[in-house]
Amino acid sequence: MRLLSSRVREETRARWHRFEALWRRSMQLRVVVSTLALSLAVVIVLGMVLQWQITSQLLESKEQGAISQAEVSVQILERELTAVDPNSDSVSEQLQAALNRLTTSSSGQSTSDVAGAFTAVLVDGRAPGARNEQPAAGPIGDVPEDLRVFVERGQLATKIHTVPHSQVTMMIVGTPVSSATRPLQIYLLFPLTAEQQTLAGLQRTLLVSAVVLLALLGAITNLVTRQVVRPVRQAAQTAEQLAEGDLDKRMRVIGEDDMARLAESFNEMADSLKQQITQLEEFGQLQRRFTSDVSHELRTPLTTVRMAADVLHASREEFPPGLSRSTELLVDELDRFELLLADLLEISRLDAGVADLAAERLDLHEIAERAAESVRAIADTSGVELRVLAPADGTDLAIVADARRVERIMRNLVANAIDHAEGGPVELRFGGNEQAVAVTVRDYGVGLRSGEAELVFTRFWRADPSRNRRSGGTGLGLSISQEDARLHGGELDAWGEPGEGSCFRLTLPRKPGKEPETSPLSLPSTRRIAAPEALLAAGVERPSEADGEQDVRDTGPARLTEESWEEK
């Protein structure tokens, strides 16, 4: 039983979630349901008002007919009761005889046709004793006591009352009858069975009419809403197809109404987008072709200049000091120019989508070690310590990737960190999970200002144009690195804070093309600053108890308080 109840709850919850999703997605459903709900409220209010009006009219007509019948009955009884002997012991029999004559006399009256059939009760109002002992003719027990009180005071009174033993609702009219011998009261009981049947039939009619009306309103609303929603759905479907690359897809234009103008405007927008996209594609192709052609054409004169520069550089010791230095600068710039041409060719291949992966099984830690060794000379010249920290838990860093591209990414990241480390250390940390591996390159230099983490991968962008590149970069390294990472199905992210350094994170899937859901390593938080060992390497002294509240960013000898040191 408990299992069955659990299944019922789960099924109910699932159906509710499906309805909720359909409610959010379908504007037509919301409009139809809202219209039906409002229409139902209006129908209920109108039905209640209509039923109240008809009931009031029926009861008012019944009451007027009953009062008219009572007035006629009083006249008949006054004539019939003139001979009643007040001292006779057979008063009840005389009253019963008078009622019989009243019934016979009223059978042909028009008022009875209006008020309907009735039962009469005649009561002797002067007889001594309790009310239940007074002489009476007719079902006196069906008359309520409060109504008898009013009539005994000489007033004409009416009341709707349900007889307990028969459960029949009646309209009772009571009025005093004057006779030559004694005061009497007459009560006429009119059953409301016909009126109740009329109201029941009216309620059934109203209910059926309401159901039919709601069904018609629902169908009409659904039809009208569908006429409005269908073009919107077609526009959404066409927009999705345009977004998928089908630039020739257009909406059908039918008629000259607002929806037709919407379709025409949408088609004009699609034509304009197609034209602009075509122009951009042609421009991009021309740009890539120009970059590729220029890069190839420059290789021939560059080879000639390189040969001449090598000859001059080999003989630089025979030249005067100024000319010798110019020869060295010429060779350095030629090296940088060759790197720039190579990067431009690589960018053009990536933009054209013709770059391919020579995937093989490799170890990310070994690739990072090799990349760090290739730029270690630059790090030593800049006074930067390179730290390639292997995973302490022995995490497997094996992946299937293009070794040349991964090594180029690592070399660009490490060289960039050396350029901005300001003499501080550069750390490489690794991590991995079942889906991906990751490496972070962390420096503790100038860092990045707000918003610059998204700009560092822009081509030829530099945070500080006045800063000299120690690694001789071309300004395309980080952009190429990001494209290489995406080519593997991975991602390259950046983080930085002014004065706290920057951190680049490379995340690569275990196999190319399988994008990981999360990265095994996290980027530093906004409040986090350099690690204690990095601060020591940068010349920050461990605080003593006498250092007080001195802050880590104070000028002069860098020191930390005990509390901030432990926090770091």
C-alpha cells in the first residue's frame, strides 16, 4: 500500500511538472484557460442573479395569489359561520363543515388557478385552554406557532415553512375571520412543489447552457488564439532555422492584415541579415586570403633578409660597437618577424576552419615541463622562478591531444606569466577527474583590472602598451592558445586582480571533442592573494608580534601581520 501511494504521488508530481512546462511554453493554452476561467466566473454570477430574479418573481406571484385566495376565503367563511353556536359542543364539526363548504365554493374561483391547490385550517381563537386544545378543523399541526401569534393579534401574515413530517415546503397565509359569534383564524397552506420543480428545471437548464456556452467559448477562443499564435510560432520556427544556418528560410505571407505585415517585416529582416552575413563572410574570406597571401609572399624576401642578417651577425665583432649592436637588434627583430608570420598563418588556418589535430596519447605534466624548459632562459633573465608542481595525489594526467598545440598553449601561458610576474614566482598546478585534466599558470605580478579577463584573448590587445615584452611575443599567442583549446573541446579561462597577480586555467577533455561539464581546478577567488611561499620568494618577510596592523600592500619592506599570514 505504501509503495502504491508513493507511485501515485510520483505520477501526480510528474504530470504536474509536464502541465507546468506546457503552461509556460504555450501561450495559446494560457489564453484559452484564462478565458474559460473568467467566462466561468461570469456565467456563475449571471446564473445566480438570474436564478434569484426568477425565484423572487415566482414567490411574489405565489404570495399575491395566496393572499387573494385568503381574502376570498374569508368572505365565504364569514357568510358560512354566522350560524355557529358559541355554546355548542360540536364547534369542531361546525368548523369542519364550514371548511368543506369553503373548498366547494373555491373550486370554481379564478384565484385558485393562480395560487394553486391549497389546504385550509380553521381555528377557534376564543376557546379556553392551550393552543393545542383549541377547536380546529384541518391539519393545525402544520401551521408554525410564530405565524399563529401574528394572526391572533388580528394581522394578515405569510410564511414559507417546511412541514417536518412530510418535508413539503409550503407558503402559509393566515388571516383572522370575523363572525357574529366568535373570532376565528383561517390558514391556507399552498404547497410549493410546482415552484420547486420549476426552479430545479431552471437550474438544469442553466447548468446545461453554461456547459455549452463554456465549450463554445473555449472553441472560439482556441480558434481565435490559434490564428494569432500560428504566425508567431512560424516566426519562431523560421528564426530557429535561420539561426541554424538556413538563410533562405522565409515566412509565408497571406493576406494584408497585421500578421501579413509582420511576416513581410520578418522576411525583409531575414533578407537583410543574409546580405550582411554574406558580406561579412566574403570580407572574412578576403581577409583570411590576404593574411595568408601576405604571410606567404613575405617569406621569400624575409629569407633573403635573414641570410644577409646572419652574415652581418657573424661578422659583428669586426664592426664598431654601434653597428654591432644594430646587427644584434636586426637579428632579434627578424626572429620576432618570423614568429609573427607563423602566428598569422596559424590564425588564418584557424579562422578558415581547416586546422586539424594530430591527436596522440600524452602526459600533460610532461608537456608543461617541456614548455617551461623552453622559456626558462627568459625566466632566469627576468629573475622569475618557474615552479612546475606535480599533483601530490598522483592524479593521472594522460590525455589524447595534439602535442604540438598543447605545448604551444603552455609555452604562451608561461611566457605571458613571466612578462607580468614583476620578479615574483610563476607556478603551474595540475588536476584531473574522469572527464578532463586542467593546469593553472599563476603569477603574483601586476594582475588584471576589472573587465580585462575577457579582453586578454583579443588579438594584439595589451593591458599596458608601455610594457616591454621580455619573451618577444607577437600579441597573438593567447588568442591562438584559446583557439587551440577550443579545437580540442576544452576551454581557456583567465582571472586577475590588481596587485594580486593573474591566473590562467587550461581545461582539456580526456579525449578531443568531449566537452567536460566542470574543470578539475578552480580559479582563485576575488579575495585570495599570494600564497605564503610565493610571498617569501618575492621578498615578503614573515611578520613578528611587533608588526601591528601593517598591511601587505604598504610601500617599503613587505610584511604581513600574524593574522593575515595565517589567513593567506
